[in-house]
Amino acid sequence: MKKLRVGVIYGGRSGEHEVSIASAAAVMAHLDRSRYEAVPIRIERDGRWVLADKPPTAASAAEIIEQTRRELTGLRPGREVHLVARPSEESLLTIDRSPARNGDEPRAMVTGLGLDVLFPVLHGPYGEDGTVQGLMELANVPYVGCGVLASALGMDKAAMKVVFVAHGLPVCPWLVVPRRRVLADVDDVAREAVERLGLPLFVKPANLGSSVGISKATDLATLHAALRLAADYDRKVVVEAAVPRAREIEVAVLGNDDVEASVAGEIVPSREFYDYDAKYLDNASELRIPAPLDEQTAARVRQLAIEAFRAIDGAGLSRVDFLIDGETGAVWLNEINTLPGFTSISMYAKLWAATGVAYTTLIDRLIALALERHAEKQSLRLSAF
């Protein structure tokens, strides 16, 4: 059987660069070498694409983050892949649909690599937000995960909430504030937020992941600081009412049209909430899989996860996060992550392992779903003639 040539794209320009490297290392280490030929494609912090000389190392996110902090930023050795333009270059994209050779099916030739499918293992802006997905659509190459629309909605917490509400899904009260307004009059923004939502509040950049730039505000002073911090990262700031004694519940989903939900898991953070350090650095947060929920609540979050995935027109994979009110038991849909952390010990993989789907099987299924979705698209008419 001919091996599929899988381009694993990782790194990226976002603040989750190191997390992406850890995810890609796990994917490449677990790809079945009898079925796939892996091609590591690294996106540097400055946006340059490099055909890596060797795959990323299978280190933890914490180890990679610490290593990156010690290193000087710069381009590591590798052959450049001109998928995107550098300032001195005229061509934006090098794409070719090569004809069949030796009886083989035509392959998508992205810069001459002859890739059968792309596996983006990118987190955050410029990777998880529809930008890379749009590039892959232009290249007409099958790729793992959500399409342009779902990826963009999954990244933009403000737009995501609007779509969830339109589908009747339970979302906490929130407020969206333009960055320019925060910079112009943070006092006025803080007063409005407290009047409309009360305290405490969570303040987030609209378009980041891994809890980067997120703060909990308990009074006006901490609210001012939280608004300014979020405004450092994005042109839109999302302010949300805090859920009392919130329990953090996560569900993994898998599929295209036929969507499956994993068992639910619960995160008990080592800090006041599940921030960046609690996720990747201190290794003290507790994961409970399956989550200790009553049967009705467990079934409800699994069903809501599927509904959230369908609401954004998801494909392939996502992780859906919930907050459960510790006082009333009310379930709130927090957000959907279309390219969640993907190491073998990430919550997404652990949830599926607990549901009976091993990590290597998960990779196989995601590649199969990518090929299935691409084949369906190729069958569609593009014109009236």
C-alpha cells in the first residue's frame, strides 16, 4: 500500500508557539510509519515557513517553553518553503496540481513536496483562526480539522458567542469592548462592565488561546489592569460574568457529519483559574476523567458539545469547554477550541483514550476524516456550466 505523505505544520506566530511544537512532536512520534511518510513543516515566530531538517523533539510543553526562553530568537537551519511571501519576494504562493504519473492519482504539489494531506498542529492566531485553513483551501489539499469558517468562529470568542446564542446554547452574560475604547477611557469601560455584569469578571482577548492575556477581576483596580492586559493582545476585549464556584468541564468531539462526543473530563486548576501557568508550567492541576457528574449532567454536556460543534460548522476535531455553577448546577458553554492541545497527554487525547480511542487510532481517524471531507468538496460543482 502506498504511503500517504503527511505534511505536519507546527510552530506559528502566536503565543502558543511552544505548545504547538509539543503537539507536533507527539503527532509525528505516533504516526504509523508503515502507512504515512511525515514531512515536518515549521513556521517560525517571524512567519517564515521552513522545511525542518528533523522532526520536533517529543518534549513537554513546559520543557519547550523553558528552552525557548533561554534561546535567542532566530531562524534555525532548514530549507525555506515559500508558502507565504517574504517582503523581498514577488510570489505569494507556489501551488501546482501535478498530473498523474506512473498511473498514480494526481497529488497536490505544495512547493514541490507532493503532499497527500496536511496536518496543521497550530494553536492560536495565524494557525487556528482560519488563516492557514484558507491557504490550504487555495492549495486544494486535504487537511485535518475545521474549515475556514469554523476555525475563525472558534478563535473569535465574541463572534463565537453570537453564533452559540443564535443556536439557543447557554452562554454566560458578556460584553465586547473595542481596544481603542479601553485605551481611550478604561474607567468608563470598567464602570459599564460592573453595571451590566457585576463582579467578579473574567477579561479576555477575543482571539487568543491557552488562557494567554486572561485575568480575573474582583474590584475596579483589578478590572482596570485586566482590561489593559487584554487590550495588549487584541483589538477586541471580551468581558464575562464569572460563574460562582465554577467547575471546569471539557468534552472532546470527533467527526464530520456524524459527530461523536467523548466522556466528559474535569479540570481542577492549581490556581484560582486554569491560566497559562496552570496549564503548562506548574504541573499541579488535577484532571478527573471521567468527570464526577451525575448521569443527566454528563449526557447534557456531551450533547451540548456536539451542538456547539455543529453550530460553527465544525469538522474533524474540537474540544468544547463548559463551566458548571457550583451553587445551582447550571451548565454554561464557555468556548470551543478547534485545534486543541494535541500531545498524547493533552486533555483531548486523554478524553478519547478514556472513551476507548487510542492516540494512534485518533490520528488515523483524523486523517481519514480530512480525506473524506476533501473528497466530498471535489464532487461539488463550482459553476453553473
